[in-house]
Amino acid sequence: MNKTELINALAEKSTMTKKDAAVALDGVIDVISTALTAGDTVTLIGFGTFGVKEKAAREARNPRTGEIVKIKASKAPYFKAGKGLKEKVNQ
């Protein structure tokens, strides 16, 4: 399912128009992104948790040349499914 299909499904499930559903979805994505950028986690009970993990700096090897390359520390977003979502998927 892509974003357009998600907007269409959201509009069908609710009383919103497709335009309103698109605005709502964009708003949710923006709020979650802003919270993660600020270092917060977003927990939706029964669905899951969005968060950010910090990756330490490390050294890696270029497989083509064998040269050692330094990789900077970085942050990566993650999603951990909640109990309700796991149960629904496994039915």
C-alpha cells in the first residue's frame, strides 16, 4: 500500500473527503517526524512506538579495495510494533 492508497482507505473508513484525509495523514507524519527530530518517542497504545536509536561511530572495510573507512555516528528512526498490532497480524 502506498500513500495514495492509504489516503483512499482512510477516506473510505471515515467521513472525511480524500483531501481532508490527505491533510490529516500529512499532519500525523509531520508531528511524528518533528517529535523524533526533537529526540522524543511517539507511542500509540496498541499500535507501536516510533523512536530514534543512536549508532556509534565505527570502522568498516570497503569490500572492493579492502580499505578501512570510518563511518560517523548517526541516528536512525525505528518502529517497534505493539502487542495489539502483533496479535492482529498473527490472526
